[in-house]
Amino acid sequence: MSIANSVGKGTRKCGTILLDAITFFVFLFLDLLDAILCVVYKFLDEFFEGKASPCYCVKKGEQSADCADGERDLSETLYGRKNVFREMGFLGFARKREYRKKRDGFGGGGRLVNRWSDCGCESCVSWMKNGCQKLHVVVKELPQETDDSRGESAENVIFLHGFLSSSSLWTATVFKNLFEPVKGQYRLFAVDLLGFGRSPKPSDSMYTLNDHVEMIEKSVISPYRLNSFRLVAHSMGCIVAVALAAKYSKFVKSVTLVAPVYFPSAKDGSTLMALETLAGKRLWPPLAFGQSVMSWYEHVGRFFCFLCCRNHRMWERLLKLLTQRRELDFMTVDLTRHTHHSAWHSMHNVICGGVKFMDDYLEILNRSTVKVCIIHGDQDPIVPLDCSVNIKMKFPYVELNIIQNADHGTVILGRKKDFTENLERIWASSQM
């Protein structure tokens, strides 16, 4: 028996060593590929647009002084991602030459046009043609409500989606499953966050946490004159929701967070901790490998966005032909309704960069006695359950509801009616 155990342990150890070796060489190849694509995109950008798009392949201290002010809110992960060939200076000559020029593509250049590698279909650029600089918002008004009384008797609820999603997450779930008597009490706002869905995707935005908050103010709170509201958010949207709630702590009645990203306050290095935890360099499972590639490799990620997002109409037609369906599931469509610039910066500046502010925001909500409820699936492979458990441990006032046998998506999509009923109970218990 001991011999069999020894053989088993030896086999597992050999398998682990082999996997580690394969992982090392795969990501070493991706390091090289990203460095090469950096130079390739530089020349392609100059050919198609007359100037190269700035990137983060230089060290932070090498950036030009005129853009330093615009990078105060940027995540450390943008410059802190290690690349063997970049550290060696291999193929870096072209990028160094570029950074000696004025970087007018980021923050303040007024550059709203989409890049040549982004989709230019009517749906993707409609916001530019209309000159609209507000988010796309789906509003579910009270039934038989007069314009004069709106906003006074109604309870307002703002819904924020997660990464690579849209307002459709909420219109396809909560909006359709509210209990009939409850529909007459709440006015619902489902938002497409900046850079996603049908909302603007400006190439001069850095998609910082503050940018997302300001656009929600501009698109929902101010035009609809909300003097009180509730928040419901999923995944990345939870960070935006907590920041918004902290800013309007006197007006928020409740905050419901579904699978929030959080790490115990490790302000120093917390952004890199978030990147390593959520998108560490792993080959298996395939979803984890895809997350790591798109989060660590700026130019490889842009290449995949060029293939998928720029050509989303072709892929959608192909999927409709293969599935014999006239309409695709909204989750499939949402995956491509962004640009590489918007997704890349939201991933780093909101998800990774925003975690270092979570403790401060939650403390503000604690002092303001705002009801905070968390819903998290115990099988979530994307945002570990430990994130929510750690919030509960540090902030006991937070209500934590762990859903058995639910993952990052099915915690909502796999239990639409139960989830909606849970929201109704939360809202009813926090009436003011």
C-alpha cells in the first residue's frame, strides 16, 4: 500500500513539474509575442492613423511629463506587469522613440474616434454620430405614473453590470420577474457602463473608477433628479457601486453587491494582488488561461479584440446560422460590445485599481448606516467567495448571503425569480 502511495505521489509530482514547465514556456512565448506586437501595432497605427497609440510597455518613470497628471488614477498593474523581453529592452527601441514624442492620445487630446482595429458599424459608433456623451440607460418607469409625480413617490433603483456585460443582464432577469405589486413602487435604471454595451467608448478616456462614477452622475442621477436611490451591482459593477454610494451616502437607501471583488486592505500592492488572484498566469482551466492572456498582455489582447470585437457582426451571423436562431443570447452579444481600450483600462483601473479604495468606501457606508447586502455563489471560479467573506469579517454590519451550487453567472441567471425575490426582501427591510 505504501509503495502504491509513493508511486501516486511521484506521478503527481512529475505531473506538476511538467505542467509548471509547460506554463513557463507558454507565457515566455506570450512575453515575446506581446513585445513583437508592440512594434507591429506602432507601425500599423502610424500607417492608418498617422500616429501610434500609447501603450504601457515602457517603465512608469519613462512616460512623458505632460501626461503624468492624467495618470494619477491609473492602476499600478498597467506598468507593473512583468515581461521578460521588455525588462531586457528587447524590441523596445521603437516604443522608446515613440514616448519621446508628445502623447496626445490619452486624456485631454479630445480623441473620440475609434481606432482602425475597433469596429465601426452603425451600432458601435452611433453615440459619436449623435454627439451623445451620456451612458445608455434602460428605464422602467412606474405604470400609469404622471410626469409630475415621478421621482416623488417612486423608489429609484440603479443597476450596474459587471465586466464584458451590459444592462441586458438586468432587463432579462430582474425587470421581468418583479412581483406585480412591487412594480408599482420602484423605478428601475439599468445602465450600460462607460465603454460597454451601447454606451460611449471614447479612446481618450482612461476608464478610471472616477470616470465611471461621473458618467453615472451625468447620465442618471442629474437628469432624472434622483434625491434618493438604491444600488444593485454585479462583479466589476460592485466597485463602481460602492464608490458611488460613498459619494452619495446621504441619499443611498441600500446597496446590494453580487460577487464583489475585495481583498483585505493591503493598500500597498493590493492592485497586483487583485491581478494575480483574478487573472493569474494559469493554463487550466481554459477560462482562467483566457483571463490571464487578456489581462497581462496588452497587445495580444488587442489582437484578439481585433479578431472578435471588430468582426462581431460576422461572428454573430455565423452563430445564428449554426444555431438556427434569429436572436442570440444577450451574454454572447455583450462579449464583443466593447473596444480593447475600454475593456483593458476598465479591467486594470476599476477592478485592480479600485480594490485599494474599497475599505475607505465601506467605512463611509458603515458610518452612514447604509444597508449593505452581499450575494455570492459558493462555486464562483472568477471572484472567489473569500472576497465576500473577508468583507463580512472586516465589516460585520454587512449582510452576507451565500448561495449554494451557484457560480459567477448562475448566482443571478440560474435563479432569476429567487434572486429578484431576494432583492425585494432587501428593499422592503431597508425602507426609510
